[in-house]
Amino acid sequence: MALSLHAALSILLCVLVAVVWAAAGGGEFWPMWVWFALAIPLAIHALAFDVRRRPPARAKALLVHAQVTGLIAAILIVIWALAGFGTFWPAWAFFGLALALGAHGIVVNRERLPQARERELVERVDELTRTRRGALDVQAAELRRIERDLHDGAQARLVALSMLMGRAEERLEDRPEVAALVRRAREEASAAIGELRDLARGIAPPVLADRGLKAAIESLAERSLIPVTVDVHLTRRPPPVVETSAYFVAAEGITNVAKHGGGAGARVAVDGDADRVVVEISDDGPGGADPVGSGLTGLKHRVEALDGELEIDTGPGGTTIRAVLPCGS
């Protein structure tokens, strides 16, 4: 409403000025300067009205700057034209206005510059790496807690139950049918204990938490059906999540040699320091390991979850599995 009233009054004044000029006998057309003076506040009023109705946004200030720059440029061009043209002196003013507008644009859009975007991505990757490492550490601790609960809780109760059923079986010698049922129940309980022990060992073997990676791999070698030599050199104990992954790399490697190695023995070498742990399992078997098999694929995913690398070299002379596990910070 105010803008419309302003425009109407400006037009009325322009007409009155033209009438005065005509009544004065004409001559040089000076009303154009009056019209120009009236147009400037009207243009500013229109610009302010447009700014008020725009929703808040990060680029709003830059847009207003651009509109003001355009208005100033238009005013300079009109002055140059009304002054009789000649040398186009507004060009220097345009250059300064363009520099100011460009600097404002760089400040507003600095987050979109390649360097800033790259830095933001690097920071985001670092943050995701830290949070993933923390999640993996929590997962490893939770798995070890579950293993402890199975070992000290359910497994211990089943062992006690099996012993009680054995004692009950001894007291039922005069009732062979009932004794047979108790014996069968005790055998099932023993089988359940074995399965529970294997399950707990598959989650995280107690020896790994109690005595470390070297003892856990040596325990694997002792239980293996093939000869296994173990060589472990660690300057410090790795983080739990790295230690667990290294153990399962060795376990899967030994299992693969036992299944597909044609009776060949396995060699497990572990070398680690504060920065990384390298696990290498090799054999002299016929080779032919399938890198996309379920076992090695699962192993690859486990290693890559820690930003590690898994290499498989297989051929007629044997197979070598090498995992590099970073210890992080």
C-alpha cells in the first residue's frame, strides 16, 4: 500500500513538473533531473519492500547486496546519460562494485569452495572412523561378556546338572528303565555342554582374554588335526577388537589348511607393534583357495571393518593368507 502511494505521488509530481516547464515556455528540458531525483527514493522503497517479503536465508544478504549494486550501477548510468554521455566514467565504479560483490559472494559460499569441502569431508571421515572404532570396541567387549556369561553361567549349571543326573543314575540300579532315561538325559546334557563350549569358543575363547593372542593361537595349534607351527612376536598387547580379529584370521586359516591342504602342515606368523598387527598363515598344499568363498569372504569383511587389508596368494606351491590389522589410536 505504501509503495503504491509513493509511486502515485511520484508520478503526480512528475506531471506537475512537466506542466510547470511547459507553462514557463519550454527551453532546456530540466524536468528530467527532477524525475531522476524522484525515481531514486522510489527505487529504494521498492528494494526495501522486496527485501522485507523475502524469507530468511543464508544467501539473502548477498542477494540484497547484488540488488543494491545493480541500483547504484543504474543510477550512475542515468547520470552519465543525463550529463551528455561522453567518456564512460562509470566503468571504474562498476569495477569496484563488482569486486565488493565478488568478495561478499566468496565469504557467503566459502563452505562450498573445494578446499573447505575437502577439509569437511576429511573431518567427517575421521569422525566416522573414530565412532566406528568405538562401536567395534564396544561390540568386542560385549561378545567377551557373553562368552563369560556362557562359561560361568549356563555351562557351569549344565555341568552341575550332568553330575547330579550321574549320581541319580547310580541310585537307580534297581530300576533299569528309569536309570536308562536318566542316562540318556545325562548324555544329552553332556552334548549340550560340548555345543555350548564350542559356541563360547567361537564368540571369544577364554584363553584369548586371559592369556593373550599368542596363547590362544598356540591352543588352536594344539587342537588342530594337522601340524601347525606358531611364531608370534608382539611388542605390546593389541586392542581387544584387533586381538579378536587376528585370532579368527588364524583360526580360519588353519581350518582352510586342514580342509583343503591335502594333509600339509600350516605355519602361523604374527608380528605386531603399536601401529598394526600382521597375521600370516601359509602352507605347502595344492593351493586353489577360493577368495570369494564364504569363509574367506567373511574373514575379509571382518578385516576391512577395522580398515585392514586381507591378501590371498594361492597356487600349486601352496596358499598364503596375510591380514594387516591397524591398531589405531
